[in-house]
Amino acid sequence: MTTVLRMMSPNLINGRNLYKGSQILVRGEESKSRSHWRFSTKVSSRTPQATASSGVSSTTTEPKGREFDTTTYDDKMLANYVPVYVMLQLGVITNDNVLENAEKLTKQLKKLKQSQVDGVMVDVWWGIVESNGPKQYQWSAYRNLFEIVQSCGLKLQAIMSFHRCGGNIGDDVNIPLPKWVLEIGETNPDIFYTNKSGNRNEECLSLSVDNLSLFSGRTAVEMYRDYMKSFRENMDDFISSGVIIDIEVGLGPAGELRYPSYTETQGWVFPGIGEFQCYDKYLRSDYEEEVRRIGHPEWKLPENAGQYNDVPEQTGFFEYSNGTYLEEEGKFFLSWYARKLILHGDQILDEANKVFLGCKLKLAAKVSGIHWWYKTESHAAELTAGYYNLKNRDGYAAIAKMMRRHHAILNFTCLEMRNTEQPAKAKSGPQELVQQVLSCGWREGIEVAGENALPRFDRDGYNQVILNARPNGINRDGKPRMFGFTYLRLSDRLLSEPNFTTFKTFVKRMHANQEYCSEPERYNHELLPLERSINDESFEKLMEETDPVDPLPWLEETDMSIRPFESVLSLLKSTFFRNKS
């Protein structure tokens, strides 16, 4: 068996990084910069602790631990280490605020840990925690969940999920907004996003009510702030101990900074262009005030932008050659629509920054990968979602600049997608879109992270993620590279063979073929106390910089690919040695 494996994939057996196109080769003589890490554990400890070892004995007051493993890291490769997290199931905490089937989850997490992932991500649902009434927070189920995550030696990314679960692609459970919020919506439906036909979307609150005291004396932003403040107070031990490392702040539908322009519950089907969501009375009034201010009271909200499942050419607004989007009126509307969205994100992230100020964690926010109609002149699907992005106008630069103000990570989706996998009629460009958005983040000097949009278990999807995580391949300083990647999501299918073996190989490649590293500072991910937001640049100036810039260069394919049959061979190898032992 071993001979066959060596013939077909000698690097797999030897553990050497000899990949075609790699900018460095790791050889024995290059081990000068390597550091040895001794892993030891006290008899009473559940979690292994890592201490640096330089070969010189040192005096310690700690009880002597029992060594059980020694890992050697190559600093050049460790600089390219991208941590991997796995999103937990949407309904891991039930609507009744109960951690259901904790025993099964514990078994899943223990097996997941075998893949050497760095941690997990979980939605912390507003509709569950504050369901009983204003400021009546119930955190016990989430504390039980976090204790299990901690016991399994995993880090945690927590999403402040201020949206409904249900109605988006991949949603298999239904978790509505808090009942008392929905009751307010029954008498005042304009708190919800509304399309031109008057259909309300109860997935999340409209950004138009961010600063309106409509919720038992509080504004929407104040509700989000109070929720995050209560989370910090009740989860402080998990934050201070380093279990919780990220707080992703929900900013809209599916937790993403966008309008709910494409929603399956309202009849949208891929690749429809979607619809603008600014026809509630508050946004309508705001727009009317703005056009009066600039001397164009005759300008109205778009009435010619089509319906959810139209194609751009069927509409007067998005028609490529002379659509309204090219006219002065259309340009003003799109600028206003995008500005309101970014201001919404800016305001909530500022509150999050104040809440978690001084905590050793990262803030993050998600931007949606709307790749359909990207290869058309009007980029219709992006425009209806609030991303004013055209060939001659960068719609993501301002978002990256806004996130920089709050020291936030830009988390982007659809990292697994390739152009050739999309239907021709959709005129998609996921690869170019990813390049554009990640480049915006890197140019602004912020961290970028990513997710897959749809479940994938195949090497092609994983290889595309690896490529986007390190678009210039392995290099000496590890730049550019993503700050982290979250795989959607944990399931029995992921943990079954051969999928799990393929996933383990993927994690190893994301780690630049290094073993799991429990000390983030070793790969330049040290968590420092969160600093106060930077507010020395006006929001208006931030919105002005829209000139497109060429994206950073990308390799055609990753230099650390999962090779054909590699996972099968790895599975056969492990089975062989397990049976032999």
C-alpha cells in the first residue's frame, strides 16, 4: 500500500511542499527559522496548552505537564496560514431557546476537531434571545452551547443576527424576528422594507427606522446596541478567555450589508434582477426631501425597474444603452440608495465598536456576493441590492473604507464559485467579483475573510477557495491572504466519508500544509484590544471615492491544490495503517 501511494503521490507521504508554481520550496536546509512547539497538558486540564521551546531549559512554577506531541512549524509557510472555521447549523438553538441534542453536537464537534479546524461560527438569533419582550434577554442556551465549543478546544465566531432565518437560499429552519417587534409591525408595516408593489419584507427592519423611536421608546439602532451590550455582559468570560474571537455584526437580510432585493418568499428565482426596497413611507419621505433639496422635486422613486425575475433588458431602468440608470435622475437615486445603506452599516458598526471597545476580538461585517448580471453594463442585481457598482464606478471601495473606520473585517461570500459553473443566461462573474471586492479590502489595509455561498464537498470548490485565500500563492511574507475562511456548514454529510477526508485535506492546504496552530500570533493574527472607531474623515468624503482600480493580480489556479484522487488515497492510507495497528 505504501509503495503504491509513494508512486502516485510521493509528496503526500513525505509531507513536502513541492507544488507546481509555488514561489518557495520547503527543504531541510531551510529549517533555520523553524520554531519547535511542545504541547503539554496538566492531568486535570481538558485543553492542551502550547509553550515555545528553543532547546534551552527554563524554570517554571507550573506543574510539570505530560508531553504528548511535538509540532514543527516552518515560519515561511506559517506566514501563509489561513484559519478555517465551520458554521454551525441554523437551528442549533431552537425557537424555544433550547440547545437541542447537545450530545450529538458534542460528538460532531469532537470529530470536526480531528480535521484541525480552528473554530466554529454560530448565529446568535435576536428573535430567540429577546423574544419575550423588550430587554428581556435569555442567554442560557447559548452559554450551554459556548461551553461545549470551549470544551472541544475550538474558537468561536459569534454573529449578532438581527434578521429572520427563513426565506434565503440554504435556510432550512424558520426563526422570525422577536414577536413583540412583529406586533409593532402589524400596526406600522412601514418599519419593514417595501417594494414598489407595496409588499412588505419581515426578514429584517428597514434601515429607515434606524433612528426612529418606534420600539417601546427605543430606535432600531438602540435595540441593536442594547442586545450587543447584554451579550458582552453575559458572555464576558468567553470573551476574556479567548474563546470568542470575532463578533460579526448583522446589518441586513441574511446578516449581510444589503437590501433584501432577492427573496424567495416573495417569488424571486435565480437569476432574477431583484427589486429596489425603498418604498416604505420613511424612505420615500427621505428621498422626496433630498430631491427637493437639490432642486428636482419632480424626480420620483423608480417605477420602471421591473420585477424580481426580469432580466435587465426587459426594463426601462436597466436597459444597457439608454436606461434610466445612465441618466442624471437615475444616478442620483442610485447614489442615495447606496449611501443610505453604507450609512446604516457605519452607524451600527460604530455602536458595536463602543460596546466591545477594549475586548480582545475582531469586529466583522458581511457583504453579499451578487455575481449574477455582473458581466453586463448595468449590474442590475447588484444595484437593486444597494451596491452601486458599474464598470466605470467601484461600488465596494466606500464599503471597505467604512469598515476601516471601525477596524472591522470585510467578510465576503461566493469564494467557491467559478464562472464556468454558472448558467450562461445569468452572465455571472463570481471570479472577477471576488477579485474586485477582496482587492478593495486589501488596498484599504483592512482584513478580509470569506465564506462559500453554497455547500461544496468537491476538490474543485475547495481549490477555488484556496486560490482566493492566497491569490498570489505561497510566498515569503504571506501577502495577500485572507484573515480567515468559514465553511458553510456543519452537517452529517460533511462528516461522512469520503467528504470528511477531502475536507481535512482542504483544511491542511488552507493552513499552508502546517499542523493546527493554537497560537495565532505565530501567523500574525494576535488579538489586541479593540480600539475606538476612526472618525476623523467625513462620511461624505468617504462616499466620493468611486473611481475603479484594477484588482490585484490572481494566479489562474492555486499552487496548493487538492490533487485528483488525493483524498481517496489518503483515506485508503489511513484505513490501511489503522487496520495494521
